[in-house]
Amino acid sequence: MDIPLSKLPRRRLLSATAIASVAASISKDLHAEKPKKSKTKGTISKRQTILFQGDSITDAGRDKKNQVPNLQKSLGRGYAWMAASNLLIANPELSLNVHNRGISGNKVHQLSARWDKDCIDLKPDLVSILIGVNDIWHGLNGRYDGTVETYENDYLKLIDRTRKALPNSKLVVCEPFVLKCGAVNDKWFPEFDKYRASALKVATFNNCIFVPFQSMFDEAVKYAPPNHWAGDGVHPSFHGSSLMAHFWLNSVNIS
């Protein structure tokens, strides 16, 4: 159900305005981080399919029993749903189909294991991937023995496989991110920065669009403390997800 702007609570309006203002300031400040070869113009055509992929940050509590495109409960409650909502509302004439296939806890090799069903078979015209935090986090808590080299090699193979199966699809690689609060402490560093560098390397090597989420949050903490954006340092709050959606749209040049 559409709610008229005039009926929205003033607090929500102020929050949305603040998010947009912060996102605009950050976008203006960030000039680097994009691969030089990146195709940063992400033109969307009629009846195209967009796919968000990743772990719990993308999953965001989506309904996995009813994986219907464009349905809010199928898109979850995070940045993917917010970005999708913007796309669908702003471009109704395009008749887009937007899917979310993020699964909580996933690492790159787990994306690969389900890639045919949850990506290739959907024949997306644009694939956006955010993956990496579990590849290091599960290693820190003893649940995984992969290294940054494992992450990078698995990621390169996944992108290569996608390019071969979907040669005309645009690919978006999102930078993994953490904020220094909650579960994130000094033990994460400097190792986590290597995962960020690997994601950028994967994007650059494969001429993908790159969305610098960590750089975005590094700027965002100048406006509000880390736990405002992600209480546990990993999973974004409503404010963090809103900022991600806004920044994703700007980075991909669809907004």
C-alpha cells in the first residue's frame, strides 16, 4: 500500500532526509576506490532481471519459501529491498524483476555451490554480490580454515564462471565492510583489509562495477558513531541499510 508523503511521521521524513544528505556528502568525497576499468554506467532496460547475492547482510530475513520477484518479504528488510524498492517505484515503466538470493552465513564457496540454481538459472541482466565478512569471521571463531587467498581464488572462479554463463550480464562487486564496534575488535585487523583489497582486485580484473561500502562507512562514522550504522559491527541497522541502498544506486548509476 502506498502512503502519501504528507502522512509519514515527521521523524521518518527527517531520518530519510538525513540519510540522503549523508549519502550525498559521502558520494562527493569518495573519488577513488572504483577500478579504472569499471563500467560504471549501469543502464537498465525494460523487463530486465536484477539479482542481489550474498550472505546475511543481503539476506536480511527474506522469506525463502516464497521467492517471488519484487515481493517485499522475498527481498528481506535490508539494503537489497530498499534499493529494489527505489528501482521499482522510480521506474514502473521498465517492468523490472528483482530477486534476492542472499543466504545468512554464506562464504564464497557456498555461493558457488548453489550458483546454478540461485544465479545462472535466473538469467539475470545484472548480478550484485556482497560477500566476504563470513570468510574472515568464521575463521576468527574457528569455524572455517579458509584464508584471504582462498577467498580471492574462489571469488575469481565464481566471476569467471558467471561471465561464461551470462556473457551479457553486468556484474557488481560490493566491498565487504565492518565497523569497529560489537563483535568487531582489533583481532580483525589488518587481515580484514586484505579481504577488501581482494574484492577490489576481483572487480578490477573482471571489469565489474565496484561499490566501496567500507569507504562509505568510514566516512559515515564522521556523522554518527559506528553502532548507529551497525550495532554488532557487521549487520547494518535500518540507517546503515538505508545508506547502503542509496550508495549502491549512486555507485551503479541507476538512481
